[in-house]
Amino acid sequence: MTEPSPVRATKPKQVRPATEGWTQKKDAEGRPLLQFASPKRGKPPVHLADLTPAQRVEKVKELGLPGFRAKQLEKHYFQHWTHDPADMTDLPAEGREEFVHGMLPPLLTEVRRLETDRGDTIKFLWKLHDGALVESVLMRYPGRITLCVSSQAGCGMNCPFCATGQAGLTRNMSAAEIIEQIVRANRLIAEGGLGGKKKDDHSAERVSNIVFMGMGEPLANYARVMQAVRVMTDKEHGLGMSARGITVSTVGLVPAIVKLANEDIPVTFALSLHAPDDKLRDELIPVNSRWKVDEALDAARAYFDKTGRRVSIEYALIKDMNDHAWRADLLAEKLNQRGRGWVHVNPIPLNPTPGSIWTSSDVSVQNEFVRRLNEAGVPTTLRDTRGKEIDGACGQLVATEDDQAVAAVTPLEV
């Protein structure tokens, strides 16, 4: 009788990050290229939302009207979500169009709109004044409406698994271009364009939650993003949203995280980590070559200490690349080293992007990853992904050749 062969422990499969179907941009030393500065392009026209309340009054006076007209214009734009002079009958008829156009110049032209989830998820493709393309995704959930906004056209962080980063950074968006995404979404909701809410849903019919998880690295466009956040949260002169409903994410720009903590605006902060070890994260998140895992986690913990707001850790689960059980254990260890109760982990099954052979982890692997973190005392919730069918989920936002062709024949709104 032949004795059975001894069972050998199988080593976990380790796939290394590699681009598929496109070439990652490299610097002169062969490292993934990082673009922190926005390329020089024509600036969008100055808009009401780019200005402080005091600057708005001054601009109105420059246009020959009394300063109180600024308040009227704010109400039309931020509360009624309109920039149509015909809706503003409380403004003098003579010169109204020129005045409104001067304060609320057109910023976004809708190129196309895609819907899924029975109309509860809508992806917009917008053309900016210079032809640059960006996307935003509007999602209805029970009790809330979330808008995923873009803060840059393209992205300069060059992460190989993210479709947005493949094209590089076109330019930073202005604060008003960010705000306009919300105003246009609110207008659509008011007109009944976002599915129907359930009978027991008593939430307001407007965007309640913002996630800066569209195109771009928000903290690389810091000043304009923060101006947009101030306008979002300003109850007297802006959209009047709750700061707690606004999530600002980053791949780990540590100095900007420190700056954000000192803003005294209690937004939710999310760190896109995706690997707990520097060896893998250096390849997955090129900015890790500047600020390592521990530096990013220290800054995240300091954000909690300063604001009292629990931090979110975003973690895209990629099959055989970063989904190993030992990485879940290492992540738990690193988070618990910095205390308890300060963080929540959101693993996200990877959303496929055009030309990539990477895919999401098996369900059993996802569940084991989540189980290990929860068992270690780290609150962890596998995140629901919306909009995959229309390439509107996390990491999928990119202007395709077809988008560019449609945009090329779409006239700018005037």
C-alpha cells in the first residue's frame, strides 16, 4: 500500500502590479511620473462660487448694481439651482441677462448621461469651457442622495489600477466647476430625473452627501477644493450642506492631510490605502514613494485627534494582489497600533477598467479579509459599489475615445 504524499503548504499567489493595454508614464529615472502641478491652460471664467461673500458684493458693484443683488443671486443659484435669467424676475429686467451671465458664466456642458439601477444611479459626462472632460455620478440610497464629484480633469497620481490616472492630469478644476456639478444634480432631482424614492423615505430631494472620489486627487487641488467645501457648507451664502456629509479622499498627500485637519471644517476624511506594506504600495500607489504607509496612517490618526471625526480607510480588493489574509492581519495591526475607535475600513471589490486583466477578489476571499479585520477589533464594512454597468464606479471614471468623439460635436452651453 502506497503511503499518501505529505501535504505541502501552498504559498499564497502574489501578482505584481503591471499595466495592461496602456503604458504608465515614467520620469527620467524610470519611476512612475507624479503630477502635482496643474498644466498651464486657459482659466475658466470667474463665477459666483469662486468668490467669498464679500468679493461677490464687490463684483456686483463693479457690474453697476447695488451690493444686495449678490444675495438675491446666491438664493437663485444655491437654493433654486438655476442660472437662467428668465427665472430671476426679482432682478431688474434691463441688463439682467448681462448681469447674470457676468456672475454665473456657463461652466459645464452636458455631453451625455447614462443611467442604471432603475434610474437610481446616473453618470454625467461634462465638457468644460476649454474642452476638458470630467464625470460625476449621482446615486440615490435609502434616506440620502450622494454625488461623486470630480476635482480635476484627469489625475496626476498615476495609480496603475485606476482608469482616471491612465490619461494623466489635464488640469485642476475651479471651485465653481466643482460646485456646478452639485447644482446641476440638484436641478435634475428637482425635475424628477433621479428615480422615485420609497414611500417611507422622508429625506430631502437634493444632494445630501458629497464624495470627492470622482476624477482627480482632491488634495492636489487643495485651495479650490477647500473653497468649494466652504461654499457647500455655508448656510447663509452657499448650499447649506452638512460638513459631516462631505467626504474628502486622498491617496496619501501627507502635508495636505495635516493642513486639512487644521481647517476647522469637520468633513469626513478618507485615505485610499490599498496595501498595508510599502513594498506593494510603492507599486500600487506611486505617491507612496514620497510618503510611506506609516506616515500616511500617522497623518490620518492625527486628523482624528484634531477633529474627532472617524477616518475611513479605502481598500480596493484585487485578486491575488493585495487580498491576502496576512495583509488583512498586517492592516489590523498597523491600525490598532494607533489606538481603537478612530478608524473604519471600507474594502471595495475592484471595479474592472478597460484594457486591464486585474479583477476583484473571490467572494470567499473578500469575506475572509473582512472577517479578520472585524475579529481584530477594526470596524470593517464591505462597500456596495454602484454604477459598474455604466463605468461609473470607483476607479472607472475616464473619458473614452467615444466620449471624446461625442464631446467634439457637442457645442458649449452659452
